[in-house]
Amino acid sequence: MDNFLQPYTFQNGLRIDNRLVMAPITTKSSFFDGSVTQDELEFYRQRSGVGMVITETANVNERGKGFEGGLSAAGDQLLPSLKKLAGTIKINGSRAILQLFSAGRMTNSWILHGKKPQSASAIPALRPQAEVPEAMSEIEIIQTVDDFVQATRRAILAGFDGVELQGANTYLLQQFFSPHSNRRNDQWGGNLQKRMKLPLTVINEVHQAIRRYARRPFILGYRFSPEELETPGIRLTDTLNLVDQLANSSVDYLHTSLGKAWRPAINQTADQDPINLQILKRLQQKNR
């Protein structure tokens, strides 16, 4: 347990003072435009001191807003807000990581001021009152990739130490990976490899942005949900294949989104090893 209090240095040279990490906590405390409030800053100030703080998720474009009170990184006008947030997190030595997302179909036309949600396909979520989203066009997909890039640029300029791509919790990157929400038959969907394309493209383009704009060590994380309850849906075998690709990518760390750290798979009950242990074994095999 003492290892939690020991420093850790990522391969790119970024050092954290200890191995305690604050996972994202959605507070819905931002202003209507996604800029940070004083209450929000106080929330993070009180938690500064752990090795790394990952912020609540910030939308990369207006169409990706998931809820009222959400943090935003969708425009340069938000740079002063993001600078305040990064500076507050770092007051007591924490590294500041900005989580980035687009909500995809997990929003609604009321939050989007009359615009329909968008997703990989026009398939609604299996949630009460879920709206049927619009299937994204090729141009809209490419624009969304660039929106992640521009949000990363803002994170660098604002003084953050890294970004985490939110590929979990049913949001857009997961929607493209999921066979439930992605029924496309083009380069962005169909088989497993094509369903991985958007997350891997965003990772690659964000990495290029880090190389272009960062003048200090800046890390890239990827968060994912290992399973879905829907049928069809993501199964652990799908995720382990994704992990293989992530292990070969420019990602500095992986973040599994689970209710319990040592939970086994729900859908594949024959193997009762904890999901995190199976992922760790997969990574170790890739690193041999």
C-alpha cells in the first residue's frame, strides 16, 4: 500500500508526486456557457494534493453538450476559464488532466436548444425518453475529430498536464465502438475493426496535436467501459481487442470505468477473473 504514496514518472517524463488519482466527478456546476464557476474552483482546490486530478468531462463542441451545468472546452473564449481550472487543481502539486467528450446520443434536443442529438447511427439509447439521434455524416465525423484536437490545444495553452479521452459511459466514442449504436456500413462501422476507427483516429490526431503544441511533458489517457448490457453490445472480448490496439497507440494510460474495481465480466460468466486483471494480463502479453 505504501506504493500509493511513491512518485511515478510516465515514459514521456511527466512526474506525479504520488499514485493517488482523483477520477472524474460530474458536478454540473459550470455556467450556462460551460465556463467554470467559483464553486467549481473551490471543489477542486479542496482536492488538490493527490498525484493527479482528472476533471469532470468537458464537451469539445456545442453539439456534444450532454447536460446543463457541464464544463466546456468548445471554444477559445473558454481559455480564461480553463486556465483558472488548471491553476486551481495544481495549487497543492496535483497534475491537472482535462477529460474531453462528446455526448452523442446521450443528450437531447432541449439541452441542444432545438438541435437533434447525433450518433454513429439513428439508433436511440435504451433509456426512458431517449431521442432518436441523427446519423453523423462523413463531414461531421471529421469535424468532430478536429474538435477533439482543438480542445486538446486549448488544454495545453491553459496549463493542463494532459487530456483524457472519454470513450466510456455510453458517450460518443463508445457509441462508435458499440455494435448497438453503430450500425454503419462505411469506413466508420460494420465489423469490429471499423468500429474502432473513430476512437483510434481521435487518439492519433490528438497525439499529433500534443506533439505540435506542447512544450513540456503532456500525457494522453483513454477511458473505456469494458462491457455493455445491450444486445448487441460491447463484450469483454471486443474490449480486449481494443486494448491490443490501445497498447500499440500513443496513449500514456488506460482508465477502466467500472462500478467495482475487481468485478468480473457480466456477459461472459465462464471466466470469473476480474476484468481489470484480464486487461492487465493482456497488456503484459503485448509488452513481452
